[in-house]
Amino acid sequence: MTKKGTTQTWFITGATSGIGRELTAAALARGDRVAAIARRVDALSDLSERFGDALLSLAADVRDEQSVRQAVDQAVRRFGSIDVVANNAGYGLFGAVEEATDAQARAIFDTNVFGVLNVLRATLPVLRRQGFGHILQGSSLYGQTAHPGVGLLAATKYAVEGLTDALVGEVEPFGVKVTLVQPGPTATAFLANLDFAEQIDEYDGTVRAVQEALGKLPAEAFMQPADAAQAIMRVVDCEQPPRRYALGAQAESDMRAALQARLADLQNWSKLGQTADGK
Ligand SMILES: NC(=O)c1ccc[n+]([C@@H]2O[C@H](COP(=O)([O-])OP(=O)(O)OC[C@H]3O[C@@H](n4cnc5c(N)ncnc54)[C@H](OP(=O)(O)O)[C@@H]3O)[C@@H](O)[C@H]2O)c1
């Protein structure tokens, strides 16, 4: 059953794998229409055969503003409007902050932050004109917390969270809703697609120790992307969706601990910090 019994139109980036692909399949399965974006869209041919015209596969690179604009134009030409934008495409980089090269750091920002901005700039004129829409911003538990080895990945997700906190108030008057989706570890191609920094031995006790521990995580520690997609569908169907949406118990507990630690710093250092007011 679709939202309020109506057919929804989705614009999903990173639609060929993992969470994006499951979201695409779930939306199509309930009768919605999807403009599915990725660089290599041949991976969607099975869904294309199954769902025909309800799926519009569009090869575009989120790093390339022009190709994103063209994809949005084609989606609107085919479907007339966009109800949900899933700004989901992204990848990870593992290594100490010092280990990541300038090129690696810029590359992950190019996809995870500037790609997200390209999608926003291309879709917001459509959503504003319509006077409705729901943007799902692809964040992570690393949008609120980080540990050794994920500094650059977390930097991109924190950036998405910061710009989204401003965006919410900017687009709300136009009837556009925004939700940061914060998945915990999910069994997708994310790990296989990880970029790795060149190792500096001095980080063996921290970054490599974390890497080893992560490598030993049992399969049960990972959510299934199909379950994550269903949880996302449920929030899309809410009349008043949240600004932040943690997916899975791991994401929730890690972010809760990080937020409590932040609050503790604020409280414990309040007196000293307020001396800056000069009173
Ligand atoms: N898996 C996790 O544990 C986890 C946890 C928290 C958050 N997340 C977030 O969830 C999102 C989806 O990740 P996933 O786990 O589903 O990963 P995935 O299985 O590796 O899928 C990534 C998708 O993004 C697309 N993509 C990558 N770069 C692109 C680009 N420049 N332009 C267009 N499409 C691009 C890929 O297709 P092409 O390569 O064909 O372009 C693919 O469809 C990411 O933002 C990730 O940070 C994942």
C-alpha cells in the first residue's frame, strides 16, 4: 500500500547496490515509480524487466552537476513530479586522518558532500515549484560519532548533517520535508568498495586495531539492506517525519553514547567556557 493510497515518485541515487537498490525494489514492488541513478545502471536490468515503465534507469555521476541535472530533467519529463529524493550515493575511506592523502580526502568529499549538493541544487527547484517533497539525506552513524580510522568518512557525513540542519528551515516554508537517514553497519557492497589509505606503522595500535576488530564482526552485526529499506519506507509514509532517523540498534546506541559525551563536555566545562564572556 502506498502513502495515502497514492503512487509516489522517487529519485534515488546509488540505486544499483545496497540500500539504494533495496529501496528502489521496495518502492517499485508497492506500485511506486522510481528514477534510479548510478554510474553503471546495467545492474538494474532485472528490475527493469520486472517493473517496466515504472523504473527509469539513468546513468549519472553525482560528482558531475550537469549529469545530475539531466537526470532530474528526464525524471520530471517522464513522471511529472518527484515526491521523494533519496540522496543516498556514497562510499567509505578507511585510514588515519594523517594517512589519507589530499587526493583521497578530496575524492570522498566530491562524492559524499559535493554529490549530495549537486542533487539538492538540481531537485530543489522542482520540489519548491511543486510545493511538496521529502528529501532523504544519506548520513550514517558516522554523521554523529567517529572512531579511529573513519575520520574522513565521518567528516563527509558530519558535513551533510550540518548543511541539512540549515536546509530544514530553509525549505520547510515550501512544503519540503528533510530527514537525515543514519544507518548502522549494513551488509552491502560498502566494505568491498572502501578506499584505504596508505599505512603508517605508528597507527597500528589504534587504526589497525580497530580495522582488525571490525573485520571480526559477525554477520549478525550487520543489518540487511532490505530491512533498512523497509524502515526507510515506513518513515517516508509518516505525516511528520523526523529530522534524524537512526537505522538499527547499533547506530542508535553508538550515537546515544556520543551525544551524551558531548552533553557532558558542555555541562562540565560550562563555568570555564563562560569566562570567555568577560563577566
Ligand atoms: N553499508 C553500511 O554499513 C552503511 C552504513 C552507514 C551509512 N551508509 C551509507 O549508505 C549509502 C549507501 O551505501 P551502501 O552501503 O548501500 O553502499 P553500496 O552497496 O556500495 O552502494 C553504493 C551505491 O552508490 C553508487 N555510487 C557511488 N558513487 C557514485 C557516484 N559518484 N555517482 C553515482 N552513484 C554512485 C553506486 O553505484 P555505481 O558505482 O554504479 O555508481 C552504488 O549504487 C552511502 O551513502 C553510505 O555512506 C552505509
